[in-house]
Amino acid sequence: MEYRYIPKGVCSQELIFNIEDGVVKDLKVIGGCSGNLQGISKLVVGLKVDEVIEKLRGIKCGFKPTSCPDQISRALEEYKNKMAV
């Protein structure tokens, strides 16, 4: 299932997930720090949604209260909440 999220407070502009049976199958990040986000995208493939949330939640970028990895965790939390309905 494709899930799209618009991050807030960071350089990336959109997160596009492909999630099947609670596992991240693909993540594309539009905008942001290309090399870092390509690496993070590859690292989360194959992980359960809850694992990704646990690993990335709360990471900050400089003095910002959030980061692209933190926004990935927030996107997946939103996904879980919407799927629970």
C-alpha cells in the first residue's frame, strides 16, 4: 500500500512509503539531503513499521526540534493510527 506524508519543519517535501503487512517495502524522499536520505531509505526497507519508529523517533537536526528521520517516524505513526480505524 502506498502512503504519502508531507513532512513539517524539515527540508524534505514529501515521503512516499510502500508498506505491506506492516513492513516497509520502499521509501522515497522528495527533497532534503539526497545522499543521507537515500541511505536512510535503503536501511528501513525490510523493517517493521514499529522498528523504524523506535529507531528514528526523536532525532533532531541541529537546533530544529525535528529531522527528516524523525518525520519518517511521525509519518509511520500517522499511518498506524489511520490503519487502526
